[in-house]
Amino acid sequence: MVQFLLALLVAVRALFRTRTDAALEVLALRQQVAVLKRKRPRPLLNAGDRLFWTTLRRFWPRWSAVLLIVKPETVIGWHRAGFRLFWRWRSRVRGGKPRITQELRDLIVRLAEENPDWGAPKIHGELQKLGFTIAERTVARYLRRILHRGDPQRKWLAFLQNHREVIAAMDFFTVPTVTFRVLYCFFVIEHVRRKILHCNVTQHPTAEWIVQQLREAFPEPCRPST
């Protein structure tokens, strides 16, 4: 008797439903039956099944009432994942700043290879002089992609030639004596003329002693008398 009343209620409700709603319900039930008939230990849903239910959720409000094979939260998760993939694809295709031309990239590489001691600010300035509009950060990004910018030995020689007037070589070494003592020698030489700037020896080197040697090797410029 109870089953008969339930069937009667279902029949009455079907009379008041639209033909489209009934067709969508039949379609949803048929799709689930097709999934359950797949010859596997456990029915697996493929990309087509996910697309079916995410599309049905978009156009039919009662989709969750006939869903049996998975939970409604699962379909919502599929919909959100597809939404993220779609906008990720849109951003990669159309988003972001326009890439620079191949001519400008080749020019950056040429300037970097012909001038190994130039950095991004210098190359950026030269490009602006030539009439190219480009950000310094973009230049730096393309410079990082150049792994080998000339011979390292040539780069070091170019650095020495450009800064030899302000470079000084320092060494701190030990010298044993005939009486089996150890002396600590501090030695400073000017790079441009090979001129000895300072030299001193001690038996007990300390931080204060090192600071004093540096002060004597590089004295402050004399201030003009007032």
C-alpha cells in the first residue's frame, strides 16, 4: 500500500512537470545507467561524463535530485576545476605584456656579447639612445638567459683595465723564524703601479691591529686648511 501511494505521488508530480524537465531527467538517468554498465570492477567516470554533468548543472536546476553515481559536491568540484583551467588558458593566450620583437632580443644579445662588462642598466641606456622603448627589468630578464657571455678571462681583464686605479691587492701570511716563532705579515700593494702601500709584521694579530693597518694603508684624504 505504501509503495502504491509513493508511485501515485510520483505519477501526479510527473503530470505537472514540463516536457523539457522530464526529458532532462530521463537523459540524466540514462547517462548514469550507461556508466554503471561499463565492464570494470568499479565504474570510472571519464572526461565526457564530467562534461555532461557540469553542463547539465548549468542548465537544469534539478540535476542533483537524480544524481546517484557521485555526490553533488563532486560535480561542483569538476565545474570549478574546469573554470580554473579555462581562465588559465585564456590568460596564457591573451594575457600578459606583449613580448619584445626578435630584432630587439638579438640586439640585446649582441650588446651583451660584445660588451661583457656591461650590465642591464648600461644596455638599457644604450637601447634608449637607439630609440627602443623597453623596461630595464626586461633587459635584465633576457640577460639572465645568456649563460656564456664571452670568455671569463677577457671579462676579468676588462674589469682590471676599467678599475685598476682603485684596486689594491692584500695578503696576510705567516713566516717561520730560525727560533721557531711564527710572524704574521700584512702586505698591501697598489695594482696600477705595483707600488707597496703598506707592510707590517706582528706576533699576535688582533682585529684592532688589522684595522690600524688598513687605516695606515688607506689614509683619509687631507682636508684643506681653513
